[in-house]
Amino acid sequence: MKTPAIRCLEDIRAIESQPYAAFMPHYSVHEALEHAAATHAQRRALTFIESADPAVPAGSWTYAELLARVRRAARAFRRLAGDTQPRVAFLLPAIPAAYVTLWGAEAAGIACPVNYLLGEEHIADLLQHARVNVLVALGPHPELDIWSKVAGVRRRCPGLAHVVSVGRAQGAPDLDELLAGEERGPLDESYRRGPDDIAALFHTGGTTGRPKLARHTHRNQLHAAWGAACMYGASEADVTLNGFPLFHVAGSLVYGLSSLLAGGEVVLPTLLGMRNTAFVRRYWQFVQRERATLLAAVPTVMASLLDVPIGEADLSRVRCLLTGGSPLPTELADAFEQRTGVGVRNILGMTECAGVIAIEPVGMPRTAGAVGLPLPFTEVGIDPDGASPDGREGILRVRGPNVGPGYTDARNDAGVFGEDGWLVTGDVGHIDEAGRVFVTGRAKDLIIRSSHNIDPVVIEDALLGHPEVQMAAAVGAPDEYAGEIPVAYVALRQGSRLTAADLADFVRDRIPERPAVPKAIFVVDALPMTAIGKLYKPELRARAVRWTLQERLARGGLAARVTVDVSAQAKGCVAHFRADGDDAARVRALMAPFALAYRIDGPGAGEEGA
């Protein structure tokens, strides 16, 4: 299956003029992987960088070797599940065993990738809601402790019949040993899955008292992955350095499955991925060593890579850096391209649509502020219920083969999944005459920290659990490294003398997601309300932005000379600085990593930025 490279809207229309089966002929993910392995049997499919020392060679698996292990995993999971459908969760970093588990589980039943950074109780809630009967987890390891959570998870999940470890662990079979006893040959017809069969359950958006698991069909995943490969112009010559975890749709589908369907190679950067500081310090050396052609990183990682010396590393093979998961500041993209000579392309996606809605084609020039063109056979428009008066801007919605059938709990579908096939994204934006999608704000309340979706209700419920808290609200504050960090505003009951430190101690163990623990808590007299008594979060977001910028001004020694105010507007927060010409340059440098609109006023300094 040759990738039809997309360079413009006309290429997409040409693809759409043919039957859909010409674009995606496969009926399941496993069948597509079988085809890729038959075509590229001896080509490298996966490479795992085991050490951050460039002198230590990486391990590689060919397509034939990878597929053989996936087949064995499917057989093993079915045998373990017995008469019931295998529903396989995994708590694994981005290592080859995670890919084997994911594709093996989808071939035999349903996969449920779970963020291993979550708390034990939250993990157990997800597993119970997904009716998981097999769990694969990383065994005891000096670099990453996941196994200590397994015993507690198992106690909380009576339906969890089997636990398998990656690496030896007491009381659990080792995955390698388990697979060694299974047949290597092709799976028989009893494993055949259809396009509309559920392939996986991916959790998203934290929790509002009930787990939120998005269902993916095989068609959803194939469409998103193959559409992404077309936007990249991917081929068997590509080597993708993929630092995303597999519990995230980007790691598993947008950069993982997409590369494999095109016959390319996926490189996994150590057990800790891009959280491995020793690897990041040598990032460009590894880019050269592994002959990488496509890089994948969130904007915050891009910013950190600007501080990593390129040295003598040869980057001539790199075609592009692909990014998404949080807003991409234009200044950051410009700086990255100028520093490295590597082009940057943006991606808009959601867990609910297998990770991809629109992508800036690698063969098309980058457009500031754009998130790209919709995938072939995918419609993006403005939700009539969330449109501006002229209908040109509003809340974006999407419809197409990548849109999933909804959440496992239908109560979560309201306001997101419509009966007519449209998915309301919650992102505010518009589409220009060339078909490019632009995102200018966010209507939904999600806080996105380094591409990790945090539901503010998780934080708010924890704070409201204190008897002296009257009201609580959590919002995202901008951050150069994480994109956003959670902060909370609290109004106390009359007579309370609680401090922010007291509240921080109270919620620390009551919030199941470590990334959701608020970076700061502000005790206020009252929270802002609308005329009808509804909490007005835009004002709190403006306060959070002001807090961040004032702190950065103080850190840079500018607080005494530069003032900043922040207003909440329809398209998001706008920062207003007052600085003279000399300090204005320092303010511009301060704002470069932030995806924020701003204005600088003062003698010789009047200008706008974004």
C-alpha cells in the first residue's frame, strides 16, 4: 500500500474522488499489520534505545519479528481470557513490549492503555469500568516504579483474572516466557475483526466521578493513522523518533501505527522517553545515529531542545518535526526552524477521534496559527450552537471515519457526540478559504499539561472535600515547559483561617493524577460570577495568566519598571504590557515561549504579538 502524499487541498480532493476502499482497504489493525509485514518483512519496524549513552547500541525488531510476537500475544491473551473476550490493559512505558501488547490485544479483543503515572485508585477505577481481565505491567525496575501499584490495583479489581509482568516479578508470569509457548504462524479466521469492532479504550480528560473511556473502532484507528501517514508523505525510507507514551493516542497511533502502515521504522527513546534528561542532552546525537527523518515532540519539548547544542550532528536526513497536544507559539516554531533548519508542522487531534483531525502537510509551507488541513474523508466545520454571529468562527466540530462511537459510559456523550455523527471538539476556531483549520481558543475547561488532559473537576472535588471550603475552581496557567499547569482559586467559609499551604497539604493525596496537583492555590474572598450566578472562569484564567507573567517579570528583574494587565476576551486572554523601548525587547523575549496574545505600550514600544 503506497502512501499518497498530500501537499495541498487538491490532493485531498483527488483522494476523496475515489472509493473509500481505495484509500483504506484493510478491515482491522491486525490485517493491516499483516500486510505491512508481508511487504517489508526484513525491514526494521521497531528500534529501542536502551541507554542514553550513544556508545551503547540499540536493539531492533524487523516487521517479521514484530508480527510474530504480536500473533503470539493475541493467542496468549485469548488463552488467558478463556471463554470471555480478552480485555487487556497495560501499564507500560514506550518499550517494544508495549507495542506487542497493544497490537496483540487488539487482534484478540480490546486493548486498554493506561497512564502508569495515575494513582492506584484511579487506575483501578479505569480497569473496573473497562471490565479488564488481563493486565500487563512493567515489573520491578530501578528506573521506573510501576509494579508497586499492581498489588493494590488487583485487590480493587475482582474481575482482573491475570497479571503479566514485563521483566521478572514475583507472583506473575513474564511476558516473554508466556509468548514463548505460543505458535508463531498466522492467526486463523476466528481472530478476524471487522472495521466497526471496538479495538481499544483510551482514557481521556481525567474523571468527573466516573471514568471517561473513549472507544476506538478498527476503522477509527486505521483512518487516523493512514491519514497522518499521507499528510507526512511517509514511506519505508522514514525513521520516526517517537518519544510519546503509548497510553497517549499520539504515541500509539499518530506516530506509531502511521509509521508502521507506511513501512517505516519507529525509534523509541529509552524507558523514560523524553523524560530522560540524559537522553535529551544527547538528543541530536541520537537523531544522527538512528538516521531519523521525522521527529515527534510536544511544544514544551521543542522549547527544551532549543537549549541542547547540535554540535557536529548531521540533521540533513530530518524532513520535519511534528507537534501537537498543546498550543504551538509561532515564535517557538520560528525559533526552532531557525536554530535547527528543521521544519515544524502542527497537528490537531483528540482522543475521541483516534488522535487526528487535521495536520499541516509536510510538503506544504507552515502557516502561522494553523493546525493544518482535515484528513481525507473528514469534515471540519463550525458547530451552529457555538458560532459567532457571522458564522465564520466558533466551536469546531468534526465528522468522519476517525470519529469514535462515543464513550463507554453514554452519560459522557452529551454535548460531545451528536446523533448526526458530528463530534464537538470544544476548540474555538475557523477555517480559511484554502481549507486550513485555525484554533484560536478553547471553550472546554480541560487543562492540558504536556499533552496530559486534566479535568479541573478532579481538583475542584478534592478541594471541596474540605469542610471549610465554600467554593473552588481550577484553571490552567501558562507555562513555558508544560504548556499549562493547574492552579486553583478557593473561597472559604466564614470564619475559616485556612491557608493555601493547608489546602495544598489537604489535596495532595486526594488527587489521583500527579500532574493534576495544583501548582498554586489562591485563597480569595469570592470567585467571579456571571449575572445569573454562574462561575465565570475566563476571569480566573486571566488572573492565572497575570500571576504567571508578573512572576516572570520579577524573575527577570523587570517588575519595578514594567506593568502588565490581562483581559479575558472571546478568543482568550490578552496581556497588556507597559514598557519603554529598552525593556520592550526583554518583554518580547519573555513572551516568546507562550501561546498568548499580547500588546506592549510605551515610548517607542507599541506593538502586538501572539
